[in-house]
Amino acid sequence: MMTLVNCPLKQTYFVSEIKGDSDSKKHLQNLGLVKNARVAIMNRDKNNGVVLIHNSRVALDNAILANISVAKELIGHENMAQLSAVKPGQTAMVLRISVDETAKPSEAALKRRLLDMGVTRGTRIYVRKVAPLGDPMELHVRGYELTLRKNEAEKVEVSVLDND
């Protein structure tokens, strides 16, 4: 199992597990180091390393980096679903937007609009509410509320995460 303390510099990885006491885990979570977060070690010396998380650089001690296991691929592909199938109260991570750009110009425009709203690969989405007939859905994405129609949410492939 590879940890951030021994992975090569400037290569992208995904966090698979964080070990340590609950206070340390909470602090790392507040920094953005959560399961499936995209990270890279940008620089390292004998005492610490500089980690790139969500376009921010954070210096962490090597003892902390040794508690963060990483993988080359996202964890949780076994729980794949469309965003429209995720239930209220669940969190999902975007795997891809499945829009056939050669089909219609409106399909390509939908993909561009979703990307502009922050629905990008690796983004966590919390489903707040779903209307009684399933349309629309109220989502929490990147710190703001977003409402999508069911047919738009069907285009977003996600991995349903454990609520931990």
C-alpha cells in the first residue's frame, strides 16, 4: 500500500484511507484530505512534504503523510449510478458526464453548462432534497446549492459514497 510519504513527486493520486486519531482525521478533512480526494506531492524534504489539494498547497509533516494511503484510481467504482438515482441524504462523487457530444449541439451545451457549474470529475455532491415526482433535485456542490432537472442528473455518472 502506497502512502503520501513514499509516492513519487508531481503525480496525481486519490486518497484511499486516512489513519490516525479522530482529531487528526477531522483536521485533515477540513483541509480537503478525504477519501477519493485528488492529491499530489509537489515537494519533499527530510521532515515534511508539500501536498497539492484542490489547487491549494499544504505543508504536512512526514509522520502525517505516512498515515495517508493513496491509490492511482478512484475508490468505489462498484457503487456506480446516475445522479438521478441517488437518494436524499446520500453523498456521491462525480465519475464522468455521459453526454454524446456528436449527437446534438444541445447535449454538448448541457455538458459545458454542468462543467461550468462545478460538476466535474472527483467532485462530491450531497443530495439535499428531491421533489415528490423526482424532478427537480436540490444538491449541495462545492459549497453552494444547485438544482438540476432529472433528465440533466441522468447524464452525470457518480459513485455513491459511504456517509462517513
